[in-house]
Amino acid sequence: MLLEGKRLLITGVLTPQSIAFASARVAQEQGAEIVLTGFGRAMSLTQKSARRLPSPPDVLELDVNDPTHIEALAGELASRWGRLDGFLHAIAFAPTDALGGNFLDTPWESAATAFQTSAYSLKALAKGLLPLMWEEGGAIVGLDFDAAFAWPLYDWMGVAKAGLESVARYLARDLGEFSIRTNLVSAGPLRTVAAKGIPGFQDLASIWGTRAPLGWDVTDPDPVARTVAFLLSDWSKGISGEIVHVDGGFHAMGADVRPRDGEAGAAASDAGAEGPE
């Protein structure tokens, strides 16, 4: 199995529809031993979802913005396993006034929260868990949403994701000497609890399938989860500082490759109207 014998930390599990949950399930199916993290009011959701995994794992408390939480997490993993082979960073948050077309009016405090939670936290967690990984190496994987574009209504979360991409590159640079790989998976839109908090998500999701040449199922996180498993495995030992797009090919297209709903019939009607008399 791809992850046989690996000991992995999976953050960000909320509901069984989440990418992190699918990643945790695939990791277990591929032989990994895992621990989840949760925090605050969402802790009960994480614990409930953990019970639906093939082998229900423990859930440890982690506020990734609190250094004492990271220190306690590292201590618990050290006493439990003695080492860590990798972790999935699936943590992102932006206040409501940092989303939804409010870009010019967003206060610094909200922008800073988005950046700290969604980007800086990758560095904070990597630094805190480094003593568990530097002897034998390992893999760090983060979840991304393509920051090469300015998406409608995504606003400061988009800026935070751009920061995340840069943080990952610098971690790849600085952790390479310890044989620790750092990569991101840029997923297409998926219908998760987190996505519900993004204004205009449904509009974005509805057009994805018209541009993605492979098509795109917003209810299926498995393609993303399997890519996460690959990047956490020894099969990716030569890959670091990379952003792997799992989006049906959307990122590589300059225009739609198939008609949007309702456009095919209109196009046919127009063609008929302009045909020979």
C-alpha cells in the first residue's frame, strides 16, 4: 500500500464531505496511521466525522494561530509516535468582511486574520513539527485554490492563498536539507462546509465544468484526496515546491471547451436561423 507504515497528521476535517476527510480516509485505506485535529465549536464535528472513518482516529486540539497549541501538539505526537512522516494542512479562514466583493473596504485586521490563518499557519505548523521530521524526512501538503487569478468575490482569501503558495515555496527551500518536501494541491471547487462560506461559490462551481476538459464533479473530493496521498508517499520523493492542479484541467484552458447550460440550444437555434434559404 502507498502509505504503509506512515504516521500522518491530518488537519481540517469537518464533515465527511470535506477534502480533509476524504484525504484521511484514503490515507487509512493506503496503510497510514493518522491523527486528526480540531478546534473550538468545530471540534465536535471533527470527532463525529472521525467515527465514520475506517479506523476512528484520535482528535487532538489545535488552534493553529496559538503557538502553545502547536507546542502541545508536537509534544503529544512525540510521546505517541516519536516521529512524524507528514501532515496535511487543510486550514483556511477569512472574516466575512474580507470576502464577497468588499476588497477595497476590508480593514487590515480582517486581512491579517485571513493571512495568518490561511498562509502563515503553514510555516508555523511546519516549524513546530520539524523536530519530529528532520531525522527521517517527510512530506508537507497544503490545500490551495489557484491564486494566479483574481476570482469574483474571493477577495482577501485569494490574497491569502497567494501567500500560501509563496510560503510553500520558501518552506521547500528551507526544509529540503532535512529531506522534507513541501507541496500544494490546487483543487477545483468542491461543495464543502468551507465552500458554503464563500459568497458566489455556486456561480463559480457552475461554470467549472464548461472549461475543465475532463469535466468536474463538485461533490467528489476523491481525486484531490488521492493526489494528497501520492504527495505524502515515498513515490513523490523528487517533488517539492510544486502546486499540483486537480481541477479537471480548468487552469490550463483559456476559454470554455463546452457550452454552458442553455447556450447549446441557443447556438443551434441561431445556426438554423442563419442557414441557407
